[in-house]
Amino acid sequence: MRFYLRRILLILSILIFLIIGTKLLADKNLLINIDHDVLSSVINKYQDVNIIAPAYAPGIYMSGIYPKNTTSCSWNWGLPEILTYSSSKLMKSPEIGDKSPYKILPFIIKGKMTNNDDKKLPELTLCTHATADQVYNIVEIVKRWEGPISLAIFTPGIDAGIAVDLLERACHCEPQMFKVSVHLIFPAGRPPALSSNYYSKSDCAASDIQQRSTERKLNNIIYPINVARNIARQQSQTSRVLVSDIELLPSDKLASGFLNMIHNKPIKFGLIFVVAVFEIESTELIPNNKTVYFHKYVCLHCQKFPGLTRWILRNDPGKVRPLIVTKREFPHHRWEPIFIGTKDDPFYNENMSWEGRQDKMAQMLEMCLMNYRLIILDGAFLVHSPGIKRKSIKSSLHDSTYNFIRTQEKYNSRIYQILTRKLLKKYPANRRCRQ
């Protein structure tokens, strides 16, 4: 009997030692890499049962609510009823300039920098972009983001009408739209055209407008995603910016939490702050903070980044704070993080399209060669709108669509190789900045 009792006590002692040791190592940033699948299985064993959420769609939270007579937006250029502008008001794309095949009509909506109580918004702009069919995602962002927002929309031809209809619905339904500025991007040969006599009696969920067909998809028009990113950033009304994607939703108080962390310190060149990105299933609730996310869900679909294991194991700090300092160097040379930077960071290359993928690789290589430091933030994250992205395979696409995407992927790859050679000549050699 004593033998078994001693054996049980020994096993318990070993378990306690391992738990305490792991905790100490994690707190001291000494934890070695842990297999992410093993980590997830451990968390899964002890986690609460997932809360099942209703099927997600942008604006679904406003189902059954109907548009108000007043708008929260300040429109320009005669919109939303008509669109009138002179060619002199059009802008060039930020990086390519006159050689760009795209034109920009800035500030069709001009956002405010103060709220309805004249209180100044946090001076950190979320810069995002969209195609016409994605525009209504903006209502999900504005109710989560405290600061100003700069939105660039790609609107070839009649897609402008879809975008304007969705924006008008958002402006009459979501009061937080007052802080959004909007800019249109279009091919020089396909200027924006409004919808003719389109009228909808639907509610603020706007499901009918979101389902309309776009010219971009019907005609396989490439999406110049980096022109959109550059415009959204360039037209920001603050120096500090978070360039993100329209389907990425910020955690609670990310803007004010970040500004509290830096304590109004001056901007340092070559320093950016990485915000972790995660995905959740379509049936899961969107988390607001780290405590909810990691107590309720397993991180099976994370954008891998340096320090991921430590990020997951650490308790919610209750505020935004730095976790580790790293660089975009081997073995993380394929990393394309979302980060808080400034309007003066290197441009996104405008020759690369969304369809060609890896559209941020050139910018990250240039930042590596410029010796940028990346601070990964704890207590802040972005969540992709519910629904895990699955890699497309040929069997799930029409042959024409598949061939179109493959052509763009090859084109992006060629552009990246050309840019790589130029960047390696422009900057001092750094063997750790792998391509």
C-alpha cells in the first residue's frame, strides 16, 4: 500500500514540477518551440464547449432594422444621387504615377476626426480596401474600430453603383459610419457608373444588394489590391496607420490600447508593430479580446508568426503591450504580416494583383533590406470574418477561372523576381533577407 502511495505522490510531484517549469519558461520567454498541433490538442482537451453562432454575413446584426431618414456620412461629387467630377480632380496611383492604368477619385465620402460629442478620435487610421461586393464588411469594422477609417474601393464601370448603394445603406443604418473616408479606384477605360433606378425596400442587412453581380467577376478583371492599399494609406488623415483587409475584424480597443502603449512617443523610422491574425469557423462567435478567444476556441488556423506559442500560452494582459522584437529574416522570410506603421513605409508594389497572390512579399523584402524591426503585439489581434479560407483547387473552379488565376500567379512571380534583383542592387547585402 505504501509503495503505491509513494508512486502516486512521485507522479503528482513530477506533474507539478512540469507545470511550474513550463510556466516559468513561458514567462521568461525561454520556452522552446512546441508543435502547434500538440498545443491545440492540449488546449482542446480542457477548453469549454464552443458557443455556436448564427451563420455570419456582413450586417446580419441589423436584420429587421430599417434605414433611417438621416445619414451619418458626408458625401462629395454629387453622391449618392449623381456622380459628377472633372478629370482634373482625379489622382494618379501613389507608386506608379502616370504609367498606372488606374485612376483615383478621392474622398467620395469624407470621414470626421471627432465623434458626435466633439471628442477627438484615436489618431490611428485603419486603412482597408474592397471590391464592390465586399463593401458591406465595413459596417462590421466601424462598430469595432475606435479610430478613423480610410477605405479604397475598386469600382470598374457599374461596380461603382453597387458600391455606392451599399455605402448609402450603411450610412443610413450604422451611426459609426461618420468616421469613414472612401476613395474610388477604376481602370482609365472603365470610369464609374451609378446604378439606374435601383431601389430596395430591404432592411439594414442589405442582403439583396450584396448579392448583385459585379462587372469585375463577370469579365475577370484583375483586382489591383496594392493600388488600393497605397491609396487608403496615402489618404489617411493620421501619420500612424494599420493597413488591413476588409474581412479582418479588430479586437476590442486596439487603437486606443496601442496609443496608450506608445505614450505619444515620436515615430521611429524602421519600426513597425505586428498584429496577430487568426481565423475562426463560420459557426463561432467573433471574439473581442484574447481571454475570450483562447478560453473558448482552439487556434487551429493561425497565421504562423515568431513567438506564436508564447502568444497563445500567455494570459490576456488586459492591455496592448509588446511581446517580442524580431525581423523578417530566415526562417520567416515568407511572412506577410499585418502591421501598424506609418504613411512613409515602403509602398506595396502596384504591379501585383490580388489574383496573383503573395502581393506583399516585395514590400516585406524591402523592409528586411532596410533593417526594419518588427514588434509583435500582445493583447491585440485581428480575426478573419467567420469561415476558414480553404485553398482553391482546380476541381472547384471553372477551367477559365482557374487558368485566369494561374496566369496571374505566374505574372506576380515574374514581377517579384524582377523587383528582387532591383532591391538587392539598391540596398546593402543581407544574406538573412531570403527571397
